[in-house]
Amino acid sequence: MVLGVSGMNMLYIIVIVLIVAWIIYRVYQYIQRKRYANIITEEEFTQGMRKAQVIDLREKNDFDRGHIMGSRNIPLTMLKQRSVEIRSDLPVYLYDQGMMLSTRASKLLSKKGYTDISILKSGYARWTGKTKTKKY
């Protein structure tokens, strides 16, 4: 089917609306991250992780395939129920594949009274430090 001029205009409008919505969502995510957590580099993460609770928010199967050495797995889907496992008097270092899950987790933890929350800027996807995988 060939679109007429009005059909093409409608298509352009839909594409523009989608792009604007995506930009608004990205800005919202950025504001949420800045509001509830510190964004730290891999170097800062590595320097502070011995004194912090390092939490991998990915699902267990992703964690088993590879994770940052010394981290523990509390998937975002279980964080509400398992937040009691996280001490509020120690720094909390969060990471996932990128930063999307960490943003949501930092908001949840902040509302539960946690104040020292940091997110790995590059996520696990760009991590170059020590990792561990589960042997099957």
C-alpha cells in the first residue's frame, strides 16, 4: 500500500512523538539516578567496594554467567522482600547490565531509609575488573 501525503505526515508525527517520549524517559531516568544515588566510575567503585555492600540486581541466571567478584545477587524483582538483608549503616553499591535496574533500586532503597547509595556508571556490560562465574 502506498501512503499518500497525509499518511506520510502522520507517520512523521508518530516517529517524532516516539522520539520525544524516549528523550523525556531518558531525562526522567537521569533525574531519578541523580536524586537517589551517586553515579560512580569503575575506579571509584573498585576503591570503595571493600567497605560497601555490592549488590548485583540482575536475575540469578545472568549473575551465574558472570558477576563482579565479591558481589551478591539480589534481583530487582526480589529487592522489596529481601531489602532487610541490606544494612542501612553501610554504603550500598548497585549494578546491573547498564543502569536501568540500579536506578529503580536506588529509588526503592532511598524510600526505605538508605542514604549512602552508589551506582556503577558503566554497569556490568563495561566492567573490566575481576569477575567470577558459576561452574556447572
